[in-house]
Amino acid sequence: PIPLEYKIELQSEPVPDFGSHKFRDVLPELIPDKSTREIVNSLLEKSKYEGLSSHQLPIVKELLSDKPKYSTAAIVAPTASGKTLAFFLPIIVKAVERSIKGKAGISSILVYPRKALERDQLQSFLTIVDSVNKNLEHPITIGTDDGDTKRIDEIQNKDTYREMKCIECSNALLIEKKESVTTVKCSRCLKEYPYLLAWKDEIWQKKPTI
């Protein structure tokens, strides 16, 4: 038998210090407006996050700054290093600020290279947006427009909604259609998701927050 040869190289890489900057310490600076801060803090207290890491904090500061240093910003980091929280926390903060001020229209646009990633993150965002909307008079709305987004005349009653699951019972979300009105609803517990815009023309006409 021919012996196998291995070459092993060790490379040191910094490990993110997740949660090292506690939200209770950094939120007053990141979110000066008290009303917005209280809503966001209430959300974060119910989440698995305790704070920001040393690489998340600067990018969150930059994205939330009224006077950013740069015209564009990029988050480049390995998988599971906290990129999603770093970009989505500012998006939620901006959306809450607009809602409190009664401003309608688009707050942020998210562009994804793959539909699978889009669906995965939308599923995660549902819990966050659903929780935040309980404290808002003007709810944050979400519209997903891609090749799978149907027009109203293409939608059948009880069509599945983008393979999404209910955040409370994990059953499939369906589109309930009555003439030209649609509502996204859980197939089992019947929880409604009125902030999800289900069809293409509705998205373009109403211009969702995200």
C-alpha cells in the first residue's frame, strides 16, 4: 500500500467577541430617540442577542449615523460571524423611526443573489417584524418581488406563501383570496400576517417598508 501524506497548516483567526458590547450600554448612543429605542430594546430583550461584537458595533454605528463617514458600506465576514444582525438592526431602527413619524413608503431594499437565501432570511425576519409591529400604530410592511411573485389574477385561494412557516405553530402560510383582496394566514392556527404584501401589483402600488 502507498502511504498517504498530509500537510497540516495552522492559521490563527480572530473569533468574534459576540455580545461584548451590551445593548443597555450602546443603544442610547446608537438610537438617541427614546420612543424608537424603547421599541427596539423591547424586541432585543426577547431575542437571543445580548449585545454587539467589536466588529458589529462600528458598522451599526455607521449605518445609523446621521452623518456617515462613507457613502457606501460593505460587511465582509465569514459565515456565522454576525453579518445579518449588523445590517438588519439598522434596517429595523430606520423602519421604526419612519413608522413613529407616520412616514409611508420604502425604508430599505434588500437584494439577494439566491431565492433560497431570501426565503431563509425572510423567515427569520418574520418574528422580528411581527414583534415590533405590536408596538406600532403604523405597522412595518414587507414585500418580496422576484420571479416567483404572482399577479393578483394568477393567485388561487389557499396558495402557499413563499414556503414560509407560521412563527407560532410552524405550519404553512397560505394566501386567502377574496376577489382582489388577499391576506396571508396560517393554515392551522389562523394567525394573520397583514403586513405581508402577497402579490406584485400590491407591492408596487403600496410600496412596503422593506
